[in-house]
Amino acid sequence: MATLNNKIIKWIGFVVCALLLAPPCKACTCEGECKCTPSGHAALQRDQVIGKCVCHEHNLLPREYTDAYALEVEYFDHAVLGDYCGQTFPHLLYLNISGFQYILPGSFAGHRKVTHLRLLHEFMHVIEPNVFTGLDLLEKLWADTCGIYVLKDGAFFGLPKLNMLSLSNNSIWSIHENSFSNLSSLVNLDLSKNEIIELSRGHFRHLPKLQKLNLSTNIIKHIERGAFQGLTSLRVLDLEDNLLKVVPQPKFFMGEVSQGAPSFVTSQIYLHGDSLQCYCQMSWIYNCIKIDGFIIEGTCSIPTEVAGQTLRQVYGTLMDQCKPNGTVINVPSGAKAELPCTIAYAAWLLPDGTKITERGQYWDDLFLTDNNYLVIWNTKRQHTGTYVCQSPDGENEMFYNIVVPETSGLSVGMWAIIGSVAAIVVMVIFLTVVCLRRQRCRYKILPDNIPRPQLIPPDPDHCDPERSNSYQNNFEEAINRGGNMPRGSSPEHTPCRLNGIYKYNDLFKHVH
């Protein structure tokens, strides 16, 4: 019996502790009333009361305002938005709420007829799942300038009739894959003036009726190829004032444009303010601008030869370097091969199965450039094969067949070396000839009016054959040096040779 009494006492103690620790019920805290005044919204006038109320966190609205057709509620103490203390608003269509910092799931259970909801002020950082459950008839939702950072999966669950959602001028940087799930009726989505960095695959796949997507004035640097997959009704895509360099072909085009008229409605793409690289990655524009009604606006930043030109000007004709899929390229051995790719953010698959995804260094044998070109600096026979340019998701590919023919003679590099050596040899021969001619010109050059030595018949009376050769050599050397005649010589004692003698006397006269 004592044991049973002890157990009862313990259970009573647990119940008392639970009651003491439990938070006060909302009914107990909903004692005060909001201060409400009629507001003038001429465009919203009906029979019901239109009012503006200032409330503490758990204040009750006066009875006459629970029948309002349009209502503005402002909290001045950063309230956690609950369920209005169980109040219901059977006629309320337009509701503006400001001054809160958090919304509990189920807070709008008493607002089932609301069609327009506007959330204001800068204190709501996260939109949790199922926050808007109960707003089955909601058509338009504004959550601008609310300081929102994150949209969690299922953040807008329970809004089957929502056709307009504005989240402009927040700090949203992260979008989850299912942030916009269950919005099958959404037509207009505004995410402008946020801090979104990239758009990943499937972010908007739950929006089949979306016609306008505004992503302007973010910091978007990268768009995955499947980021717009499922947007089969999209008419306007605004990507102005971001950090984009290249835009992949949007998946809402529903097929290859080059194969004929694609099954998509008239589209408008705005890219003003982006630093666009106008290379082959965006050559899809060439096919799209040929379709009536297609609009694309933007300006190229690089390469320099097209800087400042519009996208329509640059892609109005097909770029020469953008080769079709399956092109066969013959490259001489030792030459440079440059393979452009028409797929943005592409990777390359080499003939040996190696996959190149990272940008290389210019001294690498194979180099992947910033514009997705694959460069082979010095092609060799082993570079022959099929090169595949792939999209990151692997769904799109293009092929190049590189052929480097066998060379029976010398390679281009060897011919270059031989040509260089030949040029050096020719230069040496030329300089040698010039030097020899200059050496010959070192001797004193006689004027043209001086007679040259002439052979005369030998004079037996004045001929000394034994001294002929030595005398003649000494004499010529003296003349060439510009000096005097050899000692013991005179014009009268002219040396003789077997074939005749030189007549030096006249020449000597002119020299001296």
C-alpha cells in the first residue's frame, strides 16, 4: 500500500512540474486589443470595414475588424506571428503584415479567403516549410524587403492558386531544389535584387506555367545547363546586371533549334550589364534569332574585336571557328590544333579516355582555355583520334576527329632547324666574301687616269735574269705600300722576265 502511495505521489509531482514548466497558453496571453483605425483604400472599398491596426504580439483585433475586407496589421515589437489568438477572418481578401520577425506554421489558418498577402519589413530571415498552409485561395504574395536569406524546401507548400510571387530586394543566396514545389499555377516569379550566386539544375522544375522569371541584379556567376529545365511556358527571362560571362542554351527551348522550329513560345532574354564572352559557347543564339519573335538583348565584352557589339550583331552570322558536330580536322605534325566547343562550361574527353575539366597552363601539352577551347600545342601522330566536348550533365556532346598524317620525310620542326642552319651558312659565306674584298681594297687605289703597267719586249742590254724575280717582287711591294723604289734600282735598270718586262718608269712618275 505504501508503495502504491509513493507512485501516486511521484506521478502528481511530474504533473505539477509539467504544468509549471509549460508555456502559458495563447488564450491566456490574448487579453489586450489592437489599436485600429479606418484606412482609406478607395480602390478596395466594399461593404466590409477596411482598417489599419497596431498590435502587440498576442493582442486581439476588435470584433468589427475581424469582418474586414482589407486589413493592415503592424507589430511594433518584432513579434512571432501566430494564429491571431484563434480569431478567424471570414471576409478578408487583402492582408498586409509588417513588423514581425518569424512566422509559425499554421499562422494563417484563419485566413482561408485571402487572395493578396503582402509581408513587409526587414526581420524575417528564413521562410520555413508549410508557413503558408491554409491560404488555399492565395493568388499574389509579396515578400519584398523582408531580409530573407534562405528559402527552405516546401517554403511555399499549400499555395495551389498562387500565380505571382515577389521576393525582390532581399538577401537570398540559397535556393533549395524544392523551394518552389507545389506552385503549379505560378506565372510570375521575381527574385531580383538578391545575392544569388548560381542557378543549379532543377531549381525551377516545378513551375510548368511560369511565364516571367526575373533574376536581375544578383551576383550570378554560373548557370548549370539544366537550371531552366521544365520551364516550357517561359516567355521572359531577365538576367541583367549579374556576373555572367556565358549563358548556356536554356532548356526551355525543348529541343535543338537547328532541326527546325522548336516547340517553345516566343521568348525574351535580357543580358544587359553582364560581361559576356562572345565565343562559340553561345552560338545557339545564331539559330534562335532566326525565329520570328525571339528577342535577346546584351552586349559583348570580349574578345576585343567584338567588344561593344550587341549579341544580334555578333551572332547574326555563324562564326567561322564554330565547326559543326563530327568535323574532321587534318593537322600537320608539329602544328597547333585548336578545337572550339559550342557547349558552355564544357569538359573534354580525350581519345585515351582522359577527361579534362580544369583550366590548364599555357606550357601544358594540352591546354583548356577559359572559353572551353582545347589547344594541342605540338600535334603528333599519337594525337590522332576522337575528341569529345561534353556538357557538365553529360546530356550534350559534340565530336571532333583529329587526323595527324604520318610523315615520310622530315618533320616541320626539323625543316625549321635545317632552314636556320642554311641561313647561317649563307650569312657566313657572304661575310667572308665581303671581308676578302675589303682586304683587297686595303691597297692604295690608283686614279683612273694613271696608266697601268704594260708588258714590253725584253731588252738584252739591260736584262739581268737572275735578279728578275726578286727585284720585281720588291718593286711591286714598294709600289703597293706607297714607298720608294728598291735600293740600287732605277727606271733604266728594268728587271726582265721570260715573257717580257714591266715598264715601270712611267708608272713610277705618277706615283711620285
